[in-house]
Amino acid sequence: MQKKISIIIPTLNEADQVERQLAKLQTLRKNGHEVILVDGGSIDGTVSLVISLCDQVYESQRSRSIQMNYGARKATGKCYVFLHADTILPDDIIQFLLKINNIEEKWGRFDISLSGRHWLFRVIESFINCRSSFTGIVTGDQVIFIGEELFSRVGGYPEIALMEDIAISSLLIKFSKPIRTRKKVISSSRRWEKNGIFKTIITMWILRLLYFFDYDINKIARYYGK
């Protein structure tokens, strides 16, 4: 009997993205895997759009880390795939994951491709992929997958207001390096396009430096929100 994979999606006001995302996951559901969506209080009708497209839909406190931990507690799979609502998985993701020996005790990520056509996005995505290979630190838009046993061992995502992906990477890397697959996920470049490419790069580096130097995470989150 093949192992079940649980895809966990945290959402907040993603009505314009989530249906397209979930439509691509229906074949996985038909093959016995599960899709769990945890909403953080959307006011745009996200929840009503997804009921028939998921195996389980929940509402929780607004916080990506809290939402993902909630979804993991409800999951029945041997591996958890934490997927952003604006990121598209490769078609053969399940085949890849099921080939990993002892996947319950492993973790990893995918290479990323940004959806925008500007040449700078090719530079940015290459840098993100190389950075993760060198440091072992993974960001959520690279789609983190974590085996059930390993996730339990590290206690899940640290429930902080921001940087939860970097925080859990720091915990997981103490057990093993992340598995890298060059199969690419396609992540939306909408944030870069809306706020400006260079402004977004500078902002994210400032936030990560503040986090690295142990600045108050709630203040960092408020700055990010602005």
C-alpha cells in the first residue's frame, strides 16, 4: 500500500488564486492523497470557494505558522507538503516524494521558478535556489516538505509572527540537510511586481537581517505588514 501524502495550504484572502491552485490537485486526491486547507479569517469568500476542492477545510487563528501546524495535526499522511496558495506544484510531485526512502524522517524543498517574465526574475530565482543549497535554509515559497516523524520531533513550526520557514529550517537542519529536487514549483511574482523588484529585495534582506540579529519578531512582522 502506497504512503499517503498530505498537502497543507494556509490561506488568507486568496479567492483570486486558490481555485486555480486546487484544480491542479484534484488528481492527487483521486489517487488517495489529501488536501487540507486552513484559513486564517478570509473576508473575500475564500472558504466558500474551496469546500468541494479539499478533503478538509478549517479556520484558525490568523498566522501562517499556526495555520500550518493546525493542518499538520489533522493530517493523516506520512509526509506533509506545505504549499502557498499562489504556488503551483510540478505534476509528478507525488511520484518523486514516494521514491524517497524513509520519507517520514526526511525533509526538503523544490527549486523555484517565479511566474513573471522580467529577466531579473530569472536572476532572483537562481539566487534563491543556490542560497538554499549552500545554507540549507528554505523559504516557504520553495515548498517545504517534511516527514511526519521528523515534523513531530522538531515540534512543528515555531509559532511566530513571521520567518517561520527560516525558523523551522534551522531546527530541521540539525537532523539532516534538506533534500533538493530540481523539479520546479512556480511561485507567483505578484509581490515583486506590485511593490517593485528592487524594493522587495531590499525589504526582505532588511527583515532577515533583523531576524538574524534577534530583533523583536512582532515588530518585524508589523514592519512587513506596512
